Amino acid sequence: MSRNLWITFFVFPAVLMMTLFMLLPAASALGYSLFEWNAFTRGKFIGLDNFYRLASEAYRGSFLAALWHNVLTFGVVLAVQNSIALALAAALYRRPWGFRFFRGTVFLPVILSLVIAGYLWELFLHPLFGPVTRLMMVAFHLEEFAPLGDSSMALATAILISIWRNVGFPTLVFLAGMNAIPGDLYKAAELDGASEWQTFRNVTLPLLGPSFTIVVVLSFIGAMEWFDLPYVIGGPTGNPGNALDTLALMFYRLSFGDGSAAITDVGLGSAVSVVLFIIVLIGSRLGSTLLRRREVQM
């Protein structure tokens, strides 16, 4: 009995926080989406009309474009960021000279405020005096280079900035997974004559299943809810040319305006947030279930 009380005591704060900051806002957004709104004043009950409006010609194009940006971000993060993280973890697992320094350096951008990181990269990539911009112009003999001001390059640049900042987290997750693998398995592979690559492919990768599950699911959630960096760089409209627009930005813009006009539509914005919540819920649950089936038990 006392053990159950202690478990409840330690779990209750987490459940309370999740209820206050996740479940209740999600339920509130669903309720808001079912009403007509005049600015921030709730009007009459209109059922699913806001969702029908979201699927109408007036908003469908913007919604699908924002969703595509989220999906593309997830694909690039999944392939590029996690590949880099796996390579860094494999290098750090060998405990090279300066191991502790490099481990801290890799994780340092993660604890850096994303707002600060976003503004710093805006300065680095400034078309007139940015050091990275100047370096690229000299190295490739370009007359001008403004990746954050070019609609064809802005999203790719923002994704690269996000990868630079966040790669430390999956690196530590993979490193922790590697450290949890029993050394006897590596000794057995060595005795069987397996090469380094064969050991990594047939021993390390299969046993990193739980780490991959965590990284993939969190990458999906982060990519689908991507808001902070696009907002810092491109504002609520995802400039230039809506190239940085995401579903979270669309929700913010519809609910609170874009700064150029005071027009708001809380009902329509809440409909976007409900759709986003459903996508994240189904996607993360499905991904977690499928990936856990492929995990190898040690």
C-alpha cells in the first residue's frame, strides 16, 4: 500500500501538468472551434462549420501548403538530423580525446534559447553584413546571397538552422542507447570475426530500437508543431512569400492576427489546432506502435 502511495505521489505532478497544459487546452480548442466568434467574443453554436470553412477553397490552399512544409521538415529532420546524430553518437561512444568537451559542445545549442539562436542566425545570414553571407559570396563568387529572403531557400535554411540547434538531443539519446548495450555482445561479435561495420549493423543498430522509437516520435511531434523558429525568422505570415508557413503559424495568425491587421477568427484558428492535434496524436501513436514492434530485446 505504501509503495502505491509513493508511486502516486511522484506521478501526480506530471499528470497534473499534462492535464493543465495539454488536455484542457486541447478540449478548450475543440469547444472554441464549434462556435462563431466576433474577435474574442464567442457567438452562437455553429457545429462543424469552421472545419468546413477550413476545407473550402478560401483556406484549403494555405492549409495544405502549411501542412506540406511540416511534412517536408519532418522528412528532412528524420533523414539528415538523425543520421548526423547517429554518426556523432558512434564517434563519442569511442571516447576520443576531449570526449567530455565534445559531448557538452554538441548539446550546447539545445539549451540555447531558440529565439536568441534565430536572431543570431538572422545576423549571420544578413544580406549586407552577415559573416556567413559574405563567406558564401566570396567562396562561390556570388553577387548576392540572401537565403532567408529567398522564398526558394528560406525553408531549407530554417531546417538547417533547426538541425544545428537540435542535433545534440538525438545524439545523447543514441549515445545512451549504445552505452546500455552489454559489452559481451561486442566481444562475441569480435570472436566471430565480424568487422567493425558488421558489428555496428548487426549488433548496435538492432539494439538501438528503443532509442530510434524515441527519436522518431519526438522528431515527428516537433516537426508537426514547428512554430518558434519560423515565427522568429519569418513572422506570423511565414515570410518570404509564406515559404516558412506551418500549421502552428496558421493557427496563430488566424487566432491572433498577423500584425498588419486586427482581424481574428478564433473559431477557424481553433479548427486548425484541433486538426493539428489529431494529426500529432494519430501519427505519434501509430509510429510508436510500429517502431516498438521492431525493437530487439537484449
